[in-house]
Amino acid sequence: MKSQNFSTTVRVDQTPEAAFAAINNVRGWWSGEIEGSTDKFGDEWTYRYKDLHYSKQRITEFVPGKKVTWLVLDSSLSFVEDKSEWNGTNITFEIARAGDKTEIKFTHVGLIPEGECYGACSNAWGSYINGSLRSLIATGKGQPNAKKG
């Protein structure tokens, strides 16, 4: 049986363009320290939360109103044995119209149930995507510090 990458989908009343803009405003929905630009193809940026999580991403796909992909170039997760578990994984946001709504499908390709981080990381992603990012798209205000991780 093929391993399943972590994925979650949200629907919002805003346009695909509004969803795309919110996704790329990473500081608006993901807690922690973010250094670098997060809103252009080829941008590289780092995320750090205390000494628990460090990761460096490069934007490898950037299709306005449709898709964003981040490649994790480097990572250090202090709470798992394999600190570099995220290295080489891809974080994707696929945006499409769904009737009168906009649907965002988030997938962390490589974050699979067999990985040690799957439980904690999938819970954190679920909270950020379904809570903070959805709020940022819907109301213009995210909740990046509602859940730490």
C-alpha cells in the first residue's frame, strides 16, 4: 500500500487570487520567525520557532491564483530523532474554483504516517491551514500565534 502524504482542504468565499495572496503572506498565518521574501518564484526563506523547528524553503512553483510549491532545502526538528525528516519534501498549495467557493488543497509531500513527525506535524499543519490561513483569507487577519509549532 502506498504511503499517504498529509493533505487537507479548505473552502473559502474569496477569489483564488485572494487565497493565493494570503498563502504567500506566510508571516500572516504561520507563527515563528520568518526571514526572507515569501512571495516570488525562486525566493528562499527560513522559518524558525524557538529551538524546536528550523526550516529553509525555496519557492519552486508559483502560478498566480492556482499553485504554490515550497521545496524544503534544509530543516532541523528538535522533537524527533531524524532532525532532517523534512529535507527534500515539498509543501504545495493548489487553488481552484469549486462552485461559488475557492478550494485550497494543502499537501506536504513526504510527510507520511511512517515518519516520526507525522502526528505532531500533521496536527500543526491542520491547525494552521484550517484555522489561521483560512481566517487570513476570509477576514484579512490570520491567527499565526494561536498554535505554536
